[in-house]
Amino acid sequence: MCGRYAASRRPEDLAGLFDVELWDAAQPLPGDWNVAPTKEVYAVLDRPVKEAGPKPVRQLRALRWGLVPSWAKSPDMGVKMINARAETVHEKPAYRRPFAARRCLLPADGYYEWMTGAEERAEEERGKRKRPRKQPYFVTPADGSVMALAGLYEFWRDRTLPEDHPRAWWATCTVVTTEAETTSLPGAGGGPGALADIHPRMPLALPPERWDAWLDPARTEPEEIRPLLAPPPPGRFRAYPVSTAVSNVRNNGPELVAELPAPEEETLF
């Protein structure tokens, strides 16, 4: 799954990386090294703008993480809709419509995942430990490039509010996930040998050659979209241990992605 990530790049930098034509420079989102569900995040999407006619315009927009389907009775279910499985995203009721026409990219520096050590897992199985220690790892492109997470977005109308109310419409998103890589990580040393050793799932990061096709709202048939969900070539990422301070959503700052020389001895999640 993907339940926490880092996104510290400035909007003007993202605009250059993704060829964005439209974004609100007056209200930028600050850099966030501990992005959690329900927070606002930057998303890149292609969508028509009234002033520009029917042609899609590449935009950088702030969306709330946790997709609320258009048919939902309340926005509360968005907390549970932070991830969509690539294998079934085209058929699930909550994701089927946005998969067909409302796809986006969520720029990230990398994502966090927590790993339980073999010794702690054994103790848990023997009933000696109720809450096993977990070590957070940061997974990021090995070359330092942006991580473009495949996402979906949706609009939800709060019928209890008038049309012109600033909270009448919610714009929300979810991260598409896939099976974690099983290939050996570079320089793993004593850490996890592969991303799958940390967690069986990972967010789907799309390579640049797929960005335009993924964002194209004219592609609406699942048969032409699903091939874009193929995992990227292996060997693009590295994973390293970081401080357990990231486990608390109140903590934020570049120190959260600082690499530790080894996993912390006492880590509680």
C-alpha cells in the first residue's frame, strides 16, 4: 500500500518537470516530508478549462488525498480510499469512472513503508509481542528524479451547502498501487533485499514516456489504459532506513528523509 510519502518540490519546479500550463501561483502548497491521508497534495492532470475551450489543459492542482466517489452520501469514506489496486481499478465501483476519464499524476520525492524485523515477527507469532517493532524505510528513485505516482481523481458535491460555498465541491484523489518489486535493491547490505521484503505492495510510479498517455482524458477504454499500469523497469529505486519520527504525522521536515547508517535499535510504530 501507500499511506505516507514525501513531496517537497516547489510548484514552479513541478510545472517545468510536467509541462504544466496552468497553476495557482498565489496559493502554493508548502513542501511536505510527511504527506498523510486527508492532506492536500499536488496533482498533475489534463482537463478542459472554461476559458480555453474543450481542449484539455495540463494543470497542477491541489487535491485532497482520499478519493470520495461522486455517489457517496458523505465524504467520510475518503479516508479508506487512499489506494486503488492496479489489478482491479478498472472494475471497482468507486474507481471505474475516474479510471476511464479522470487520471492524474501525484509528484513525490519517494514514499515511506514500515518493515517488521524477522526476530520481531517470530516473537509476535509466539505471542510474546503484541505490537512488533517496525522500522520505517524511505523508497526513492536512485537517480534523484521525481516519482510520478499514478493516481485517480474525482469530484464530490456536498448537497448540504449552496453551490457558491467554498466547500460545496470536494476534489479528491487516490494512489494506484501494484505488487512490490522482488528484484534485488542496490546496496541493500544488511537491509531488505527487495522492496517486496518491506511490503508486498508499492505505489505505481509511471516512467516519463507514459505520462501523456496516462493523463489523456480521450483514452476511455480500459483495454487501452490498462497496459499503462505495467510496473516500471526494475532497479530504478533504492530504499534506506529513516528515523521513526516519521511515524508521527505531526512531525515534518527534511530530516525525516535523512538516511540512517543502520536501522534504529528500538523502533515503535
